[in-house]
Amino acid sequence: MSRAGRIAVFVNLALSLIFACWAYSLYYNRFDYDVIKKAHDDQKSAVEKTIDPAEKNLVAARAALNSVETKRPALLAWYKKELENLRNGKEPVQALVFVNGDLQVDARGYPQLGPITNSANQPITVQGNLAALQDKFKKTEADIRDALKKTDAVVREIMKLTQVIGNGKGTGLRWDLDQQQLAEKRSLNEQEFLEPLLYNRLAELAILGKRHTSLEARLKEVETSTVTQKP
């Protein structure tokens, strides 16, 4: 066998192995086109089913948009009128009506208006327009500021009086009061201590007074007896 023949045999063997591996890989990793086609058809059918409802919704949305656009000039005029009434206060001021968080509309599609209510669902009478309410608000705000200034002045006065009164630890009126009370207590104690001595001295004074009286009487008797005994 020549050299060229041996090379040709090896090349043939290599190509055979390559083609065999290729064929095996194609067989092992084959695609089931029927299953893939069925999946694609299912997806296509699902998408096609949503086209008709989407087109119907689009038509309905366009109709609603056209209706709103048709009513828009009238709604703008209505809103302008209500805003002017809110500013001028020529007619009673009303509020938008909500039910469970949803704005209520009338038969014309306009927002429904009703009386203004408080948290207890009781009507509130609003007097005046926005300008009058703004003036009332400014006046109330000025009153609040004035009250705050007076409160600050009272707080400063309280702090000053507190400082003057003191805490009873060396300065202030409380310290002076404590000292006065302490001096009064000492005075009462001294008075209680001196009262028995005073009573004793008074008793001794009374005894001495009696002895003085008796001595004076005795002295008179002696003087009388002496005068009587003279020739």
C-alpha cells in the first residue's frame, strides 16, 4: 500500500467518524415539529381570542372619549360658573357628593352637588364667599398669633416669678418663707420653754405681794403699839 493510499484510508475513517457523530447528535437532539406547531397554534388561538374583546373595548373607549369631548365645553362652562359662585358667594356654596369614595353624577353627567357636612354628617352653613372666608381666616390667624404672644408673655412672667419664688435652697421667696417659718417655730419653742418660768415668777410675785402686805400690816401694828407705849 502506498503512502497516499494510507492517508486516504485515515481521511475516510475520520470523515466517517465525524459524519457518524453528526448523525447521532441530530438523532439525539431532534425536534418534534408537530408538538412545536401545536404549541404555536395554541398561542395563536389564545391571542386571537383576545383581539375581539380588545377591539370592542377600544370601540367603547372611543365612544366614551367622544362623549366626554362632546360634553367638555358644557362641563367647562359649568365648572366656571360654580367657581365664580364660590368666589363671589351669590348662591349657597355646595360640596361634591361622594358615596363610598365614588363621585356621584347626575343624569347629564355633571358632578352632583350637595350641602357641606361635618364629620357627623350634619349640614354646615357657609356664610360668605372665598374672599370673606379668607378675611375671617386672616383675622382668626391674627387672633391666634396674638394669643400666642400673650401666652409667651405669661410664660416669661411665670418663669420670672418662679425665679423670684425660688426652690427653697438658698434664694427666693420660698427660702425667705422657710426662714420666717423656722424663726416662728423657734419663737414658739422659746415661748413654750419660758411659759413655765413665767408662771413660776408670777406665783413668786403673788407670794411676795402677800408677804409685803402682811409685813406692811405688821409694821403698822408695831408702829401703833410703839406710839401707845409712849408716856
